[in-house]
Amino acid sequence: MNDFLLEVKRFLKFSEKTFVLATAQSSLEKLKDEIKEVEKAGTSFEKREEYIDCIMCLFDAAKRDGIHPEFIIKGFTHKIDKNIARTWKANLDGTYSHVK
């Protein structure tokens, strides 16, 4: 995990320096473009690259919104446990939602 966290921090430094005018919202808008790229990607290598771009956009948006990568990485296990404990239902569009 430490290596991954270091790489995320390295990316975020690059992002802050390179994309000076970006905001959390603009990074989320960029994520929408990257999702389209995943959908269009042909090879598994291309898909992998586009999924990584999606993850980068999410980390960038979160950081610009004041949520640091350490919180996301450490909170991941907590969120998995929370989701496992929930009851889930299938939606008509093929997605799933937890029962509220």
C-alpha cells in the first residue's frame, strides 16, 4: 500500500502543477470523458490504461475537494465492510442499490 500511496501522491503533485485551473468539478467532468474511453477501448491493454485514467481523475477530484489519498486508501476497507453488511437489490438497468 505504501508504494501505491506514494505513486498517488506523485501523480497529485504533477496534477496540481500541470492542471493549475482544474477544480474538483472539472476533474469529475474529465472522468466522464475517460469513462467513454473505457467503453470505446478495444484491447485489454487499452481498457486498463483508460481505467487507470479514471482512477486518477477520481483521486484528483477528491484531493481538490479536500479529501486526501490517505483517507481514501485507509477508508477503503471500512467501506467494503459497510457494503458487505448491507442488503442489495438489482435495478432494472442492471445496476444494484443497497436497500435503505
